[in-house]
Amino acid sequence: MRPGLRAVAPLGGAALLVVLAACGGTSGATTERSHQDRLENAADRSTCAADAKAVATPYGRQFPDGWPFPPGTVVYDVEDRGQQGTIVTAISTAPFKDILDFLNHDVADRGFRVESGETEAHDAEAEWAGNGHRGRWAIRESAQCPGETVIQVLAAKASG
């Protein structure tokens, strides 16, 4: 974990459930943007695979041990946000469409099912739940590293 983690007010379990509300009404879009901004601000997303230094596992008390990452992925940043969960940031040498397929199939096959999401040409995000955890993943083509994909996963233990 990085030294000097940012202090963030804890979100309740209900707030975590709306981390990825579908774009729709103004309040839902505003809430989604607020949570997306927090995920995007978790780590420097300009790190390329050649420069990424892998962090030690496990990734934190709230991050599921069984969460798979695609081959060619380096997890280089982990932030423990207390009750909000743990945010893991990684870079993969695999192209965006391959990462999207991996998250929608391989990760889901491991019991982390997508509950809702949105896919655009160069980025995608989804709310997921499974194996006693809830969270959100977001991927985007790297602007600095051609052919690479940034992966961010927010995970917290499911309440109840």
C-alpha cells in the first residue's frame, strides 16, 4: 500500500451498492460520476506495464483472494479505503476488448457476477457481486501506453 493514503469519509453499505448506478436521471448520473471520480483518482493511471512494479498479495482485508486478473497484468497500486473497500489498480499488456471479455466471462465464471454496467468504445465499467464481496470494476485503454489497458477494481466485503 502507498504511504500517506488519502483520508476518505466512509460510505455506508448502501452507498457501495450504488457505486455503479446506471446512467439515467440526473441524481443517479451525478452519484455515479462522484463514485467514478473517486475510483479514477485512486492511482496514477499513466503507468505503463514496462514501468509497473508489482505490489505484494494479498491486496487487503476487503479484496477477495479469488479475484482473477488476466495474464500479462501487473497490479501496481492498492489503496485501503476503510469501509469503502480496497481499490486495486493494474495495467495489462492485453488490449481493451480482451480485458473486457475476461472480466465478463473468466471473472464471472469465478463467481463474481456483473449486476449492471456500461461499455463504450475505449472504456467500460460494471458493478459486481459474489463470493461475499461487492464492488465495481472499470477498464480503459491507456492513453499513454498503446495497446495496454488500465484495470481498476473496488472491492468490499458484502454486508449481511
